[in-house]
Amino acid sequence: MFDLRKGYDFPPFRPPNEASSALIRVTRGCPWNRCEFCTMYKGTRFQMRPLEDVKRDVDTAAEIFLGSRTVFIADSDSLVRKDIVEIMEYVREKFPDAERITSYGRARTLRVLGPERLKRIREAGLTRIHMGLESGDKETLEMMQKGVGPEEMIAGGKAAREAGLDLSLYVLIGAGGPDRLREHALGSARVCNAIDPDFIRLRTLVVEHASSLEAKLKQGTFRTTTPLQKLEEVRTFVDALEVTDCQFASDHFANYIWIDHECVYDGIAGHLPGDKARMLAKLDRAIERIGSTDGDVQDVTILHERGLVGHL
Ligand code: SF4
């Protein structure tokens, strides 16, 4: 029987598709923590949790999530730990039924680890990496202070793929603003094509309160995109994709668009390349409808500006 008095340090953030996973926090915060749009760990000093604490939490999580088939390792860049192989082996031992063990990973960390070391981590138990690409456009990445350029994104992503890890890339819609919309869309497609990941996931930029990006917005050095521009950006991105075996998802409500509070676009999803024409057709219908309406068009940017959604 699980004893709540034991305590359990679980991560504050995880991808939506890890909602049912056993959550294991092996680091706290983000070792980079400078991306302009991100407030997730702004008040958190990056820490490696002591190995014995991590193992104790794995034991506890194994009681809470008894028989769990998916495990998520957090926080944002846990593969920087020198003892990550030992941790993975322990997780694998305590979750013998796990079919998927996932972690976030920064491109630089993946590039530095390289395919051989990543392969060793995979053999120890890790099966999947979520990597925040955000953009494949050099200027957009620099403006967002991502700390990684397109070529390093490609090197990190390819290292994970070569190691046999499933790779999920996040692309941040609106990251280039209207000024670099096309470069952001095409650059992101170029990097995705070079990596050829297993998954591409869309997230729409929200300028969070107290983020560095909010200051740029107030100064007028960054502008957000309209709902129609976002759809055109996604269309340009998807049209330029030449991935060979990739699941595409818009698995977050931040990608939705409403007219007069009715959801008229709930994102695109499918398997590429086979579903590309269907996904583009859905985008074209949404562009047509939203471009011709007199109604009140709302996306997450507008709802956030109106104070109707909080921190995402
Ligand atoms: S987006 Fe990722 S890498 Fe950037 S500060 Fe946030 S957690 Fe760190």
C-alpha cells in the first residue's frame, strides 16, 4: 500500500500524451532556462537530484503507478546527468512492464552525447525523446534565445535517431512572428526533413506574462501572428515537409481557432506522407472560412491577451 507520508517529488510539466505515465523527476528545472518564450522553470535553479532520492521516488512511483506501461523522466534536460544509464536501468527494473520510457532532451545535449552514448542510454531503458525544435530558422532561434541553431538541431536529432530512439519534435507556431513567418515555416520543414523524426507536434506560441518575450512585445520588437497567419504558416510548413514515416499531431488546445466561441479548427493530425493532402485540405477549408467571416475570430493569442486563458 502506498504511504503518502513518504513524499514524492513529481515534475510540474510533462507532455499531454504522458498524462497517464509514471512521472519521475531526476533533475529540477532547465540548465539553459533562457528561451524568451518560456516561463516554465524561471523561478527554479537547475539541480541534479541526489541519486538516492531519485531511486526512492522510482520505488514510490512504482507503487503509485502499479503496472504502468509508460514512464516519463523529467525535468527539461535530464540526459545531462552522468549517471543517467544507472537511473534508466533502475527505472526499467522497477517498471518491468513499461513499453515506453520518455524524456525531454535539448538538441545540444543530444549532439554532445552522440549516437553511441545515446544508444547505451536506450539499451538501459529509454525509448523516446521529446526535443523542442521550436523553429528551423536561424534568426528566429536567435531572437528566441534558444541557444541552439538549425544545424545543431539537425545534429542532435540525427544522433537520437541513429541511436534507435523514437524522436518527437515540437514546432512553435508563431515563433517568427509575421516578419519571419515564411522563413520560420520553411526553415522548420528543412530541419524536420533532415532529421526525419517519428513525430512532429505543433504548439502555438503564447506570450506568457513575465516572459522576456512579453517585454519585446511591449517594446514593439516582436509582434504576434493573427489566426489566419498562423494557418498560412502551418500550411507552408506542412506543404514543405518531406518526412518518410512520421506521425503528425496538434495535440494541444493552443492550436485551436474559434469564431464567436465556436471551435472551427481543431488542428491537423495524421501520418506523413500519406495524409498530407487531407491535412492541407483541412487547412485550406479553415483558411477560407476564417478569411471570409465577419465574426469574432479567436485563437490562443487573442484569448490570452483578453485574459481568458492563463499560463499554458
Ligand atoms: S523551452 Fe526548454 S530549453 Fe528553453 S528554457 Fe524552456 S525548458 Fe529550457
